[in-house]
Amino acid sequence: MIEALDFPNSATVRAPEFLVLQGGRRRMLDIPVRYGVFRHTKVGTCLIDTGYSARVTGGTRSLALRIYNALLRPRLTDQALPGARPDASTIILTHLHADHIAALRDYPGARILADRTALEHYLAMGSRRLRHGVFAELLPDNVLERVEDIHDLRQARAPLGLGPGRDVFGDGSVLAVPLPGHMRGHVGLCFARFDPPLLYAADAQWLHRAVMEDRLPGPPAAWVYDDAATTRDSARRIRAFVEKGGQVVYCHDPDIPADLPQGHT
């Protein structure tokens, strides 16, 4: 059973609406950088990503990470990890961008689930990985020894037409669903037994409006896409999921459902 699901905001980044919504206005948005937290009754406290942390915004860092921080200027909140959640038995990574793994090194005992092929791909790129927003200094030194491949988990069908996923805990409560396009290995997490089912779509898009109104942003925001065609396909699947009654939460959308549903056995 899943209990106490929440999506705290680790930091905010200011950006104009038109950057993340086709035809958007010039007004500035405070864009959150969320992570997920919930309790599984048999496994304990689990995190979905880790958001931003002080490992990006301060301390000893590479020149590349200091430039990254200076460009985006994330402002940490009091919900930033690890201080807000010192305990975690499992961390599920939706993808490897810095704003999703910044506190990963602060959880040396946690089980890590991720797309191992994507991790190996970026680690093999050397300094070229920086243009993809991947900073090896944010990853644990023994990350390849610790990561369990999501694709080794049992396959299960996600509800409301989302397609095949992977059963994270072996009980059908949380399914890792591929949502390609934003980054190699990008997945969402579907809480399949919630009523209605809920999808954490991570960075499939920045704003829910962009998906539901078919207003996916163009350049320069689209330049970060790993593949534009599969980004559009993932958006279509999410839109169909919502039209069939599902709920969606994104990492960066300022709005989320006021009352998140909870799971059951």
C-alpha cells in the first residue's frame, strides 16, 4: 500500500511563460523543481528523484556546475533534500538531469532504481555529457554498482492506455512507465491503484497546459529534447490518459491536484 504521497518543491527557477508554453505570455513564472516522496508499507520511505540541493548551489563544485547554477539560478526552499527527508530506503530516478539527482550522494544506503542503459550511455560520453545536463560529480562514485535497472523488473500493463510499464515493488502499486523524448531513459511513475490512477510525468513537459492544449514549446526550450517526435508521442499518451479519467503531476508545473489520491492494497 502507498501512503502519504507528496510532491515537495526543492527550489524555484524563474522563466518567462512563452519559454515553456507555445504562444505563452511574457510574464515570469516561478517554476518549481519537485521531487516525490511516499511511504510503501513494506519498503518504507521512498523518493522519486531528489530535486535540487546545495550540491548545485554552493560548496566545492566544478566550473561547469557553477556556470549551470549561474545560468538557472535555482532558489532552494526549506523542502530541499536531504534536510527535509533524511531517511529514504529507495530512490526511483525518472532521469539524470541535475535538477533530479542533486542530492543522490546524500543517500549512500538507499536502493537506486533507474534506466541503467541510459546511465551507462551518459557516463561513457565523458565531458560531452555536460551538454545534456548530466554532471557525474552529482552521482555516487559507486553508482554503477548500486543502480538496479528498471527494465529488469516484471512487466505490467499501466492503466488507461498508458501502455507497458515495470512493477517497481512487485505488487502492482507503482509502475515505471517509459515517457521518452525529454531525455534518454526518461520514465514516469504511475500509481496504478489510486482512484483515479495518478501519473507522475516528471519532465515529459513543463506545463500541463502544453500537453492538454497541444502547445508544446519550440526553441529554445525544445533544444533540450532528446527526441522531438517521441516527446510529442509521450504528450499524446498523457493527454489520452487524462481524457480517460487519470490525474497527472509534473515536476515543474506550478499547479498540482489539491488533494492527491492515496492507494490501497
